Amino acid sequence: MGQAEAEGYINLNFCEEGEGCHWLNPTLLDGEFDPNRPEILLYIQDGDGWRLVGVEYVIPLSLSPGVAPEGFPGAADTWREDSEGVGLWELTAWIWLHNPNGMFEQHNPRAE
């Protein structure tokens, strides 16, 4: 968590069951998909600390109106259009916490 904050991620104080808690790097909200630079990091509480479990890539709808952004190669990733009501295309990737529903599914029953 300390490294994420040093890299510009801020706690949004937004935690959702099945998604975890969101840390955003606002400088990355540039409309570009870069698999190495996710805009949002997803954490869950683990004992007395936090555990990084996944990432979200987000692109403002205004920068890609009506057309889902290009993501990873293949068809496994599915962008969601404004699913949280904040004007973003969203793509979740569960990198460090297996999601029995699929790597790119929005909700993970193990992220509570």
C-alpha cells in the first residue's frame, strides 16, 4: 500500500462487497489502456493490513463515446459501460485473487 501511495494512488474510500476497496491514480485517467499502468488498484482487508487482489482499468466515456476501448488481446475481457454511475468504461482483472466466475468478471465472491 505504501508503494502504491508513493506512486500517486489515493484511497477513494469506496469499498464494495465483491470488488474490494479502490485506490485511484488520477494522473492515469488519460484515455489510454496500458496493462502495466492500471488506473485503479483493488485491495481487501487481510488481518490488520491490506492485500492487493486486482486492478481496474478505466477510461472516461467522453474519451471513447459509445465504443468499448481496446483491451487485452482476445475476447475474454469485457468492458463495462458506466456500471458504477461515474462516467467510465471499466475493466476488472483479478490478478492476485482467483475469481471462480472468471478473471475479468466485475465481482469476485472471494473479495469480501
